[in-house]
Amino acid sequence: MTTTTTEGVQQTGTPQQAPRSGIPPWLRKVASISEVWTFVILVALVAVFSTAAPGKFFTAYDLTQIAVNAAIYLVLGVGMTFVVITSGIDLSIGSVLVLAAVAAGEYNLHNGGPDANWTTVAVCIAIALVVGTLWGALQGRLVATGKVPPLIVTLGGLGTALGIAELITGGQDPAGAAASNLQNTLGYGKLFGIPWLVILAAAVTLVFGLVLTRTRFGTYTLAIGSNAAAGQRAGIRVGRHLVKVYALMGLLAGLGAVMWLASFGTTSIAGHSSDNLKVITAVVLGGTSLFGGRGSVLGTVIGVFIPAVLTTGLIVVGVQQYWQDVAVGIVLVAAVYVDQVRRKTRERV
């Protein structure tokens, strides 16, 4: 799951220039891989916080909490990776997650509440996934056929989905939104000491990492991001594919809703306003270009852990909570700046 780009096809057959410096070719090749630099940043953050708070950071408990906290954002990040590769963006993921959680939670509330049986749990999961998928497909349809910029469509989706959730609940988180069966298994359960939430996120990451690199769906996604017009001429149904990509993002937002209900037992209507910032930051940090055509799920995995480590580290060293969002925002701007510099450098070569 290394960085995947269609540009590699264009570069095939180009005569290799002799290295002008004493740097070995293999080292130059490694240094050109986005995931390597992102991983170096992650290791540097761990080293800094481990030095600042010896014995308090990077403990087994911290690692488990970081992995659990990152699990939902990793699932969202996988979907966002596909969207951003197509030169799109989805600002509505937090609100779609809330809407899917509210829809599932309301059904659970009226069919047993905390004591709901497994049949009700299964229906709730299906509701969350369907609501997320349909919302994503609707937004994809507007982007593909309505020719409305993704930024505008998903910005409107952000407000609309959250508004509908608030209309349903009166703006209050419904009590008994999650069944204890769901919480005691997916939420708190472990397999060989590994939380089920982390296992689920890892499975989603592996599956869609392979989809991006080994399937026609992934190839079309990269081709559309590189040059949609060329993809259309090559026979790709660009509009239909974009609907599928945004529907995938919605599906994973619905899955994120299930994971949130399992983990916290509530819909947290007011608690997802910065999900889009965190996820987009992770995706861009992972090397996926906001200009489309380049990115990898592996990079997103590393990118998700950078804000998670940053947030946990700031808490451990005693930095005020409000500074955490400031730090994540600065990291996002820095990542986009570096992406632009790399893009211009590559175009000059």
C-alpha cells in the first residue's frame, strides 16, 4: 500500500538522469516516498513527548488509548482518502456520523433501549450504514451531475444533516441510544488483548487499501483525480464513479456512527464539529494530495496517528485543551504548504 499515483505511468520509460550528489539512489528513492517523511514526523513527536514526560507517555495504556481514539478517525480517513484523491472533499462527515447515529439510536430507543436484543442491534447497524450511504450518494450525485463544487455541496450537507438530527432529537442526546450488547462487545470487548474497535478499523483499512491499489475501482479513482477529462475519454464513467466514492465515504461515516455508539453509548450531537478538520488533516499528512491523483491508505494510517499522538502528548504535558485544536489546525496548514512545495518541485523536474 505504498503511495499510488498515475503519474508513475507517464514516467515509465523516461531516461534516468545521473545523480548529481553523493546520495545513493536507493536513499533518494526512499526519501521521495511520502509515507517515509510522515512516519519520521510521527516518530519525532513520540520522541519529543517521551522526553518531555518520561514514564508518562508512550506507555502500554497510552498506546491502547491512542489506538482506540484513532480507530473511528481511521475509518473516516479511509473514505476521505478516496474522496480527496478524486480532487474532492467532504466537510459533512461529522454531521453524517451524527445523523446516522441518531437514526440508529432512535430505533434502538423505541425497541428495547439499553436492553435491546441482538436483532435490534443488527437493525440499528443496518440503519446507520444505509443512512450514511444514501447521504453520501446524494452528495456525490450533486457533485457529479449538478456540477456543484464538492466544498459547497458538503458544506451544505454539514449543516443540513446536523439540523435534521437536531430536529429529530430536539437538540438533546437521546438516552438509551445504544444497547448494552453492542457496547459490551464492539465497544469494550477485546480479542487477545486488542480492542474490537481497533481490529475493526484495521480490517477496514486493509480491505480498502487493497481496493485502492489492486482493483479497477482504485485505478479509476486515481485516474479521475489526475485528469477527469482524460478518464472520461478513456471510457470511465466519471459521474457514476464519483457517486460511488461519495457513497463509500457516507458508508464509512455510518460505520463510524456504529463505532461511536458502541464506544460512548451516546450520539454526542455537539461533539463532532471538528471531525472533518481532524480527518482531512490526517489524510493530507499521509501524503494524499488535495489536488487529486495521488495518495495511499497507508499514508492515511500514519497521518491519523499524528494528531492522535499530538493530542495525547499535549494532554500528558499539561497543555490546555483549547490549544489542541490550534495545534491540529497549524499542522494542517503546514501539511498543505509542504504539499504545494512538493507539487511545484515535481513539476519543475
